Amino acid sequence: MLARKAAFFAACLPVTIDERVIRLSAVKEPATPAAPQLPDGQRLDAAQLAEAFTLFARASEELSGAYNALQAQAAQLTERMNVLMGALPAGVVVLDSERRIVQCNRAARGLLGAGCEGEAWRSVQARFVATSTPGEVSLGEGAEARRLALSEAAVESGEEHIVLIHDVTDAHRMRLAAERNERLAAMGEMVAGLAHQLRTPLSAALLYTAGLAKPELPPADRERVAERAIERLRHLERLIGDMLRFARGDQLGRQSFGVCELLRELAHTLEPVARARRVRFVSRCDCDDYEVFGDRKALGGALTNLMENAIQISHEGGEVRVDVSLEGDELVCVVADDGPGIARAEQARVFEPFFTTRTDGTGLGLAIARDVARAHGGDVALASQPGRGATFTLTLPVHPPAGDAVPPTGDLFPHE
């Protein structure tokens, strides 16, 4: 064996080895052929070769020791990582290049099931139910349903992806309770003003209907009084409806609908209202056939509130413009008028419940519009200068949530 090691080491060096120099008679092995001669004719003797081999063996041992130390460190890091993943409250799912689950921690198995490893991620997504909040889904039914927030990131060193699953059920319930308490507190603070707003149209309706009982009332006047009574009753009905929608903060069923189609319907309804006030109404939609998935009635009501406010505040001969477009990952609806504008002191209060500067206003239209936008992950912003009109901008997110976790039915996401 020593002869074989010497021959191997000699083959790695630019030296010649003569079989007559190294004689290991005790080992019955074939002699190693002599290596080519050095240009200067010099040869290494046995002592030099043994010293070189000793250095080589020492370097090999050091390399082996370093490799074993690295292996121990890697094992220690792997153990720490496994302990950390097991202790994390959030679920961690590792997907391979084919988007199959290759690894998950204890929290993920508790949410997705013990046998989720090896399952295709798309089949897991099929169990998710979309919510009105981008990036959040619901898993399960009834009281056992869990609200989950998903996010995904690619691993830089390979084709794997890591999906983080946060259970936000308790936070979601607390947020709903806080919003409801906020609405109820706002209603409690404004109950006196609300009673006045209810009494005014009700008193007017009673006054008009009392006049209908007079037999001497001419038919033309009777018809005019009846129309005014109906108008006051409708205003009362709208006020009560707005109050209930604001108090509940509930939303109706979600559905897929075209953005431009909704705008055309709203424009068809509001153009006669603007024409009656001699206000020019202009609408434009640059979204083509783009569709969103959300509460169509609630979003339509929010836009209607913004448009009606603009028409009501505009002077005769004024103009109201409505522009809807896609800007990056947002759907932007701009409602602008050239009316008197809103004073700076009032701009901070326009979204407060029951705040209004109009005698026939309920003070709930803008508050409801903002609540609807926020329930869909968006918001409503105001820009105004006194004497230069006002611009309300309703924005809605249209990008899918991170993690490619778009269920079969998603909220406000483009359908592909």
C-alpha cells in the first residue's frame, strides 16, 4: 500500500521516480513504472519523497477536519432552523419548481392538514375562499372558519418558493368589532341631530297629506301637493336606509362585473338629474372590458353618492366629470366638479357621519362611500380649493394577493 501511495503522489509531482530508488521488498506488489525524467536530469530520493508525502497527508487531514467541522456547523444550523420553524406561530410552506409542497412547519400542517406535504399548491388554493380584503382568504366553514393572510417569496438560490400563512382570524374579528363600535358611537353622538333630520321631512309629508283632505283643493294643486308629499317620504326613506347601511356596515353578495358597464348604468341614471339642474355631466371609462369581482351594489352606491354630491353642489351651467381608469395596480375613479369648493376647515370633516352643509343632505353619503372603498381594500380622497371646485378620488386595488393564492373566486382581481 505504501508503494501505491508513493506512486500516486509521484504522479502528481513534476519529478521522476525510478523503481530502483524505491525498493519495498517486504511488500509483494508490482513495481511502479518510472516517471518521465526532469529536464535537468535530477531525481528525488526516498527521503524527499517521504517528506513530501507527509506534508500531503497532513494537508489532507487538515482539509478533512475542516470539512467535518463545516458538516457539524451545517447540522447545527439545520437543527436550529427546524426548531425555529416549529416554534413559529405563522405557517411556512416550501414549494418546489413544480409548485408542490416539499416542506411545511407545524403551524402550516395545523391549518392545511397533516398530509399536506407532497400536495400540489393549486389543490390547496382550491380550498380557499376569497374575502373582500386583498391578500386574505378564508379556510373552512362556519364557526371553524379561519381568516388567513398569504404572502410568497422566491428563494434566490434556486427555483423554490416560500409561502407564509398568518392566521389573522382574531385580528379580523377585533377589527370588525371596533368598526361596528365606532359606527354605533358616531350614531349615539349624533342622535339628536338625526331626530331633527327625521322630523323635518316627516312633518313636511304630514303637512302635504293633510292638504289632500280638503275637498275644495283644485285637481292641479292636489297633484302638486301629492308629488311633494311623495318626495318628502322618499327623502325620509333614503335617510333611514343610509342610516341602516352605515350602522350595519354590511355588504351584499359579490359578483363579477364590468367597470365601464357599471359607469354607463350610473351615468344613464344621473344624466337626467344633472340636466334638470342645468349641469353638464361628462363620463369616461378607459378600462375597456376589464372586470372586477366585488360588491357591485355597494360600489355603485358609493360612486352614486360622489356623483350626486358633485351635481348638487354645482351651479347652473357648471360641469361634473367622471373619469375611470387603470393606473398600475389600482382602479381609479375621479369625480370632479367646478363648484364653489370646500373650505379647508370643512375638508377634515366631510367624511364624518352626519356632517353636511346642505339642508336636504343626510351627512352619510361620503361616510358610506369611504367605508365601502375601505372594505374593498381602497379609499376615498378629497382635493379641493375654495372657489375652484372639488375632486373626490376613489381607488381600489386590482392586483392579486402575494403568494399566487388567488382562489377560484377573488375580490377585485382581474379574471384571466
